[in-house]
Amino acid sequence: MSAAPFDQKPSLNLAMRSDVIATPHTAGLTPDAIEHQALDTVRQVAELLSGRIPKEAVNVAKATRLARLGINDLT
């Protein structure tokens, strides 16, 4: 189990204050957000299986497994 990224950990000074209430970020857990994420994932997989890179893809130049899908043009 890896440690949480530094920016995910509250400082002890902040966490120990009696006037601070820390709550999790749950905006991505609404039914609408979950549906959007699922449909977007399906769309992106369909793009990959069609030999295209999804327009939202990041760090495409660093991708190492796209050739297995027949995607050789990383532009």
C-alpha cells in the first residue's frame, strides 16, 4: 500500500485544530457524475479500438502500449 500523495495529507497543525472539520471530496460520486464517467470511458475505449487516440488523451508521446491496438501515429 502506497502513501497518499503529499497534497492529499492535511498538515498536522491543521488537522489538530478544534475549529477544522475535514470532509472527503465526493463531487465525483453523484449519479450524474458516475454516468458521465462510465459513458466517457466507453467512448474513449471505442476510439482506441477504432485506431484513434481520444481527444482528451494526455501524455500520448509517453504511451508505450498503443501499438498493440494498431495505433502507431501518436499525433
